[in-house]
Amino acid sequence: MFQRLAVDRGAILFDPERVDDPGWELFDRERWQARGALTAHTGGRGSIHFIADRGRHWALRRYLRGGIVARLVHERFLFLGEDRTRSFLELRLLASLLQRGLPVPVPVAAGYRRGCCTYVAELITERLAGAASLTEMLRAGHMNDTRWAAIGRCLRRFHDVGVQHADLNANNIMLGEAGEVWVLDFDRGRLREPGAWRERILDRLARSLAKITAGRIEWQPGFSVLRSAHDG
């Protein structure tokens, strides 16, 4: 499905059915900005921009570090081989999840560029038109039991096939106008045998909800509906 193209100090993988001008320029924000095709958005595990150009509607993400390490090394990762770069791993995982019929963004292209022993990484996926994050829906007062239950059933589909999300939070769950649910950001995600890790993922989501609402929005009853739909 994906084709590889060597670039200066790195490489890209891309879907030739969606990319007709492959090269590192795909990830060049200044180029997209000059064409009036770029808007910024911050969230998830990286710096996100949206691209709208010639019928293309993409989300472009640069991988950034989190936690204390980010204060010293913001966007560089130790290079352990091309196939272990975060962008290549996530691109291939997304393709695998799509083949399983799971609701994830369509992968378009991934790339990395090396320094001495480190690299920077980029990922492009199709943008989910008309979708809003669980965070946005909560703050706007648009959540109801039907939407909470839909999220629970969606997460159960991922867990049943062994998809372990590394950072499931309210920003990584997207809701469509017709009740659709998608899950984003599979950086460091993997496929594994079902187990107790599924409970830890749901607990992480609950902590995320508590943090973003900061006691101002009631989320616990909705999360109980989500858990019941997930466990049923």
C-alpha cells in the first residue's frame, strides 16, 4: 500500500493514491502557509496543523516529547532504525486498524529526518470532517447517554482485537454529527493479547475527564454509561 521515498537524511512512506507530489515538502509548514492552506491546532501528542488544498483535507502532526524530558529535548527522539521511528510505526498501525474495520483516521504519509543519533518525525492523516473531540462536546454541553454509550461500544471494538492505546484521553476521541465515534493518536500504540491493561486505559480516560472538567462539568454519570456499554 505505502511507497517509500528516500529524502535528505531520512525517508517518507506515503499512499500513492492520496499523494501525487511526494517529498519532504509534504511536511513543510511554511510551504503550506504560503499557499494559504494551513491552520494550527494544538492537542494530543504533537504539534497539529490542518491542511486544506486542492480538495485535500489533512491533519499534519509533528511528534513532540512530553513530561520533564520535553524541557530539554522538545521534538527529537533517539534513532534506533527506520522501522522503529514513531511516524512509520503509527502509519502502519493505522493501516492495520483500518483493515480490521476500526474507526481511525486514514493514514496518508509519514516521514522522519535524522540528526546525528536522533530524528524528528511527522505524520499526515485524513482530517475527520465535521467531527468534534469529546473535550469540545463536553464543554459545549452536547453529551448525552447515547453518545456516551457509543463511545463505550467503540472502545470495546478496539479492545476486543487487542488494540492498546498509549494515551487515551478526551482529546483523542472524536464524535461525528450522526453519532459516529473515532479514536485518534496511536503514537506508541500496539496490538497485544487482551488483558488487565484495558482497565488501565479506561482509568486513564477517566483521569483525563476529571482534569479537563476541573469539577465544573459533571462527567461521572456519562462515564458510567460508557463503562456499561464497554463491558456489556
